[in-house]
Amino acid sequence: MKKTISLILLLALGLAAEIVNADFTFGEPTNLGPRVNSPANDGSPDISADGLTLYFDSYYRPGGLGRWDIWVTTVQMENGDWGTAVPLPPPVNSEFGDSGPCISSDGLSLYFASDRPEAYGSYDILVTTRETTEDAWGTPVNLGPTVNSEAYDNHPSVSTDGLMLYFDSRRTGGLGSDDIWVTTRATTNDPWGEPVNLGPAINTNNIDLSPNISSEGLTFFFDTRIPDRDIWLTTRRTPDDDWGTPANLGLPVNTSYDDTDPSICVDGSMLYFASYRPGGVRRQDLWQVSIEPIVDFNGDGIVNSADMCIMVDHWGTDNSLCDIGPMPWGDGIVDVQDLIVLAEHLFEHCPPIEAQEIRVDEEDNGSQIELDQGQILVITLQSNPTTGYQWEQVENGESILEQMGQAEFKPSETSEPPLVGSGGWEIFRFKAVSAGQMTLKLVYHRSWGEGVEPLKTFSIQIVVR
């Protein structure tokens, strides 16, 4: 299988204060196919703890009951083919909108959002339960006004112990139009407490959605619209610690299209998500991508005794190179969990890893960016071409960067089509083609305004190794 890695992800995780971080690779994303995906919009996947049941929502899909409905697909064994998806019957689905499913670790509680008439806001979070996994789902219960607001509340994600519930909301008190919040309870028999905003470590002044907490509670996935929806990851050493600096997952998970709604499986080896990228059934589809630790520590192309010796040399430390288990991103210490993972890969041949995208925006103005030859530099700058202003690269004689096609404009409006006159972002892509240093400068001006100072300037120092 073709493997890629996001080097910026590793860098960002490594810079987060004392956050667990092992190097890991992504496989090639695969579409879940026409038995799961449809001509409608399919999103919000959530995988069961045993990896055999996948819940998701679909918009106006034939066979559903309302606008958004919750669907389910199953597989007989891990790595098998997913079966034909079916909608959940009433009382889970209704004639109204039902979306954002989240299955508990024991498979007996299903959280989701709905805009049915008894909602406190435009969408509320509900939960339905059952006695055993063979039983039908019971009547959904609204989590009440302590958790739900008069605004939009959706995309719940419950921790393995059932004591923390993350969700996104448009309620007041956030940093952007949509923020991620968490509510907690002392035991599963207690009521949920007052939700708390996750703060600027996670939330931005943009749109932050679709939280997903890993089974061990130390890794947190979510998506942010800057400018398109991308999936991000943050980690922490213990459940009592603060979340570290989030990192964009980069290619091949994120693309120039919307990539959203992450759901990580219980052992961290597979990530499910939704994407508008080409190659699907139609519009937004469900995809999956494998996550594997980098186990060829010395980079000689094979996992053998030399790599085992490197692990032994770092035994009991927090060395990120050897911290590869039990999750692909490690747990902060090199121990028997990492040895088990390494043993599973002994004598495997490892192809070289391809370099990927490094992303910068206006906050990086004036900084120095280091690239390896072959890496892609993606620059995203706010723009509104309807005003006559556009970004343009200032000519230079350097040859270490090569622009990849014309700049792409991404509107900020989520409506289809975007409103006339709305702003957005211009996205430039450059490939590092040779070693050297240069200043990359772009100006935001009107092409006919000769002799007029540009409205904005963006400049970064580039070092290609």
C-alpha cells in the first residue's frame, strides 16, 4: 500500500509541550463504496468499539424518513467489505432532521442530534439506549437545557468511560461561529454538567466542528474551516492535562476539498471521515485511511534487529522515535507496548516516505520556512477579488521554488453558490525543486494601480534543504 506522511504534523506535535508524539504514516484513503455512500451527502461516521458497525448520517437519501437520517452499515470481520447501509427505524429516525451519531463504547447508548419539535434550539443532542446490542433502540431522550442551548448543538462524541461528552455548538460565549464544548458527569448515573468551552487551544474565530475523542482519551480529532474544512489532531499526556497545540493532518487525509467528521477506531489504526474529494460516488462521501507507526527506526528499508536495538537503547524514556504503541502516536514512554508493536512488523520491508505539504497563512508573515526538496508549500491568504484586489507574486530570480499552476480562490461562504461579492482565500502552491535560500514575497494590489503601494504584503524566508 502506498504510504505518505505529513511532516508538518510531526513537527507541530513535537513542539507541543510534553505531548506524546511518535512518527506515523497514513495509507492511501479509500472510498467506502456505493453500498455505503450514495448520491446524497453522507457524513458524520462513527465506528463502534469492535470495528464492525459504522453509523453515519445522510441528507435526503432515498429510503430515509426526514431531511437528515442516521444510517448504519456492518461488516462480518475486520478488513472485510461493508454491507449495504440501512436507515435506523423509528424512534431514532423521524420525519425531522436526525444527524451526528455517536455510539458508546459498550454499544448500548447512541447519541445524536435532532431538530424535532421538542428541541430547545435549532438542533439538540439526544440519547437512545438499549439493554443489549441485539435489542431495538428505545425512545430518544433529550439531554435537557443544561447541555443543549437555544442555538445549534450537534456532533456528540462520548468518552470510553461515558463521563465526558464533546460536541460543537453555535451558542453564545464561544470564540467563533461554531465552537467545541465538553460536558462531564461524575458517574454514568449522574446528570450531565454545565458545558465548558475548550478554549483557544482548540477553538478559533472560524468554524470548529465534529469532535472525536480517542478510546484512551489522549488524542482528540476535530475539523476547522480555514478556509476549507480540514481535520486536525491534538494530544495530551494524561486525561487531566490540557490539550496541546493542534496539528493539521495534511495530505493524504486533507485536500483542497472539504475533509471533515473524523472518527478514529479503538486501536487508532483506522480513521473514518467524510470528504468532497473526487473519486467518490457523488458529492460528500465516507472514506477511511489506515494509520501505521513508523517502525524502521534507522531508515534502512527493513525492520530487523537493528531497530530492536535502537528501541532497547531508549527503553523507559519518552523518545518519540521508539514510542509507537499502543496507539500509532505512542503513549509517552518506551515500554513493552512499543515492543509488541515492533514485533508485529519484524522483517517487513519499508518503502521510503514521500514528503508532503507545509501550510502557511498570514500569521506566518515574516517567518522562516524550511522545506525539503520535493515538499509542497501551500500559502493561504485572505482575498476578495470582487474589490479588484488580488495577490500576486513579486518576480525574483530564484529557482528553488516552482509555482504549481495558478492561484486557487476559495470562497468563505458555505452557500452553494457563494454570495456575489463575498470574500475568501487565495491559495498558492509551490514545490521545492532545489536547495538554497530565498525571500518569497506576494503583494495584495489592484493590477491597474501602477505606482500605488499594495494594500497588504506577505513575505517569508524560504530555506530548501
